[in-house]
Amino acid sequence: MDVEAFPHYVIEVVSKFMGERLAQEFVYWFGSAYGEKYAERYLKMGIPEDKIVQLLPAIPAVVTGWGIVEVVKYSPEEGEVVVKIYNDFESESARLNGASPTNNFMRGMLAGVVSRIWGAKVYASAEYKDGYILVTARKR
């Protein structure tokens, strides 16, 4: 599946059943569940929690070139993680299909990763900047 298809086609198809907003939330919560399992895998391997946030985004970026992540802030004490995502495949998928940029899967995945690491409920939001997306995940 290429960047044109995912996640735009998923949102488009699911929108027919439940509307666009709920379709975007579906992709977010899918990303969140996947992020929890992703983090769990690395925790079982003995990788320290603080390193997981640094390592996890680097792996897909190196392999695919999409979603290059810069960790701006990681503060378990404050319950907050802030990352910049460059070359975001979700925004590119929307652009290729003539839609407004969205970031649901990656911000959901970040929320899932830190939710699993911190053992707390976490929600992530996204801001669209010039050249990157700023994603902030906070404990609820």
C-alpha cells in the first residue's frame, strides 16, 4: 500500500459508514492501539522507557523515509511529549487526493506508545506548521 492510498482511502471508505470525523478518530485509535503493542514489544526486549520514544520513530523513518520524527520534549514527570514530524505520509496522502492534511495514525501511535510506557491514558493533538507537524501527547 502506498502513501497515496493510506490513510486517505481508509478515511474515505470508513467515512461512508460513519462520517469523516469518526473515520479520522478510527484511524487515530487504530494508531493508538498499535503504538501500545509496539512499545510493549520493545519493553519486553529490555529497552529502557526513555530510549523507546527516541528509537521507535527512527526505525520506520530510516526504512521508508516517511514520518521523520524529532523529539522536542520528553517529560514523563509533566506527562508530556512533543515531537515534530517531517515528511508526514498522512498529510502527503491527503494532498495527493486533494484533501486537507490530517494526522491521525502517527499522533495516535505516539499516544499509544507513551500510554503504555507511562501506564496512563494519553491523548495527542496535532498542529500544522510550515514544513512539519507538531504533535503533543499529554496525560489525561
